[in-house]
Amino acid sequence: MSIKRQAADTAFHNRIYDNAMMQRVRQTRAAGQYCYHIAQCPVGTDETEIDGRRLILLGSTNYLGLAQDPRVVEASVRASEKYGTSCTSSRLLTGTRPVHEELEARLARFLGKEAALVFTTGYLANIGAIPALIGRHDGAYFDAEVHACIVDGVMLSGAERYRFRHNNVEDLRSRLAHSEHERKLVLIDSIYSLAGDLAPLEQIVDVADEHGAWVMLDDAHGCGVIGPGGRGLAHATGMADRIPVIMGVFSKCFASTGGFVAGSADLIDHLRFNARSFLFSNALAPGQTAAALAALDILIAEPEIAERACALGDRARRALRAMGWRCGGDGTQMVPVLLGNDVLAFKVTKALADAGVLVSPAVQPGVPKGKDLLRITFPPTLSEASFSRVLDAFQAVAGQFPEALCGVEERAMSDA
């Protein structure tokens, strides 16, 4: 082996083995607190099996509990039998199926837009749409806590990047006021995926309009749950007609994988030919497309399931706060439990798993430093017996980790 090759091996070894992330992974494994990439076998809607042991599953994004719904499963099977398991091509060439076009038309009507375009994942929707809308001489203004795929889409676009403080309308206003870009795109989430707080959408749209900017709303965690009939934050706030670009996903409420962008017919036609992640990706599998369409049909026919999801979230939040847990996500289906420390998050996750409840810890870099939390959702399909078991588990774990709880004064303020 040459000296140069030895040097290359050392450089790549340092990159692969000695980076900060892998050091943390090894530390977590050594401490017996590693809880990622564990194979699971879902049992029904609300339970999962790990190594032969059943746990109540609260760590997923199955917000409406439809991922195991027999109607959705049957639709997926029928589409796979009819069209095969893969489209074996991009949508541009031979990959488009009638079920893709039907889903796009139904989504557009559901959201009150002229058209929609389905991508293979939500991640691909953002990293494709954003660079198709803005480029090197444009400005991208994004909330400090947007999902990683928005940040990646902005970086791929080559636009000037302006990161404004989380949900801080005045900071956004200041950054827009000093901008002379011809095209300015404001990028926000509807519900921020970890802390669970809502964007101040009306104020953001007003500020964007005032300064000649477009708003692109990532409604991944809102579409299907909040707003009239689950149509998302844009409809909940009456802003749908003032937002040119709405993005969403099928992996949360719509029991599938994939993502979409909705807007004007001209916008969607532009994305068909200019969103590289759409052009150069295999089309969404027919079974997954049909599953999303079936879930959309269920939501339209039974809009009360979205209301139940948020109502159960509020009920769980009140109960957990009464025990002393710090919880966010008011008014949504999310019940993030705020801990502020990654070691504590791992310990509480393991203790809850030992008590029969599976949750998902979110730590840096998934959340800002010091904002480590447990990501929890209560699907509307959860039985009363399981709900009681969950509360019992949190009560027991609260006794093990008093440092995770808020003080008396903080609890009083939360109750108020």
C-alpha cells in the first residue's frame, strides 16, 4: 500500500470513526441506553413487538392510526396486484400510473389548490421544490427550527440564506426589510416537528406580503390533523389563498410514504420539469400511492378522527402536566415531553420502555442544544386501557427521575 493511500485511509477513518456523532453513539451503547435502529414488529395500531415483548407504541407519526387500517391495507394490496410493486421508472418517462394522477387531483381539491404533485418522499419534495423556486441571486428566509430537508433544499438552491429566530415575526421582518433580492422565499413549518408549537402563520404571511416575498408552508405535521376537516394550518387560519406553495407528506396522517407540493397549475407544471428530485427519482410505488389515497378518503368521510387526535393529545398533556412533566404542543396531536438533557432523555426513554411504553427521544442535532425531549403522540385509536397504562408508566417513571419534572411554581404557571 502506498504512503498516499495510507494517508487517505487515516483521513477517512477519522471521518468515519472519530467524528463527534459516532463518539456519542459509542458512549450511548456502552451505557446501555442506545435506542435507535431497533427492529420492531407492529401489532395492530397501537402496539409493537421487540424481541418478543409487546410495548404500547407512542413514538411513531401514525397520527390518525390509519397505518394498519384494513381499508388502507386492502387498497395498497389491490394497487400492487394491479400495477406491480414498483413503477420501475421516473414519473417523467414510464412511471406515471392512474393512481398517481387521481391522488394529485384529490389532494388539490382537498387543499383548495389548482394542482398537486406527488414525490417519492417528503424529503425529496422539499429538496426538489425549493431549488426549483429560488437560485443563486435569490433570498431564502427560514425559521431556525425548520425540518432538516428545508435547510438542505435551501443549501442546494444556492440562494442567500437568512435564518430568523424561531417564530419571531419581527426578526423575519427585519431581515426582509434589508433585502433587495428580486425573489424572496419564506420557509416555515406549520407545526414544528419536535417541540410541537404552531407557526404564527397570519403574521408571517402579512410580513411576507408587505416585503414582496412568497411563503412556502411545510404542513407535514398539520395536514390531516388540524384545521377544518384536517386541511392543515393554512385553512385553520384562513391563509390558504395567500400561500402560493403548500408542502405535505403521507408518512404522518396518510398511512404511507411520499410527499407532495400543492399550488397553482403553472407552479406544478414547472416542478414537473425543474424539480430534480422528482425528475430523477423512481415514482412512488403504486401500493403506497393507493394507501395514501385511501387514507385521504377516510379523512374526508370521517373528519372527526382528526378532532379526536388533537383532543386525545390535549387530554394526555393535561394528565402529564399534573404529574409534573413539562409538555409542549398545545392544541395539536403532539405531546413533546421537554427534558433539556440528552442523557436524561435516554434514561427516561429506557425506563418507559421497561414499563411497557415506547417513545422516541430527540436530542442534538435533531433539536437545538439544551432542548432535548421525548417525542410522543397519542393516536385516536388508542384504547382507554392502553391510555391508562401509559399514564401509570409516566407516573412510575416520574418517581425515578424527579430532576425531569418541573417545580411547584412552574407547574402552577403551566396550569394557568
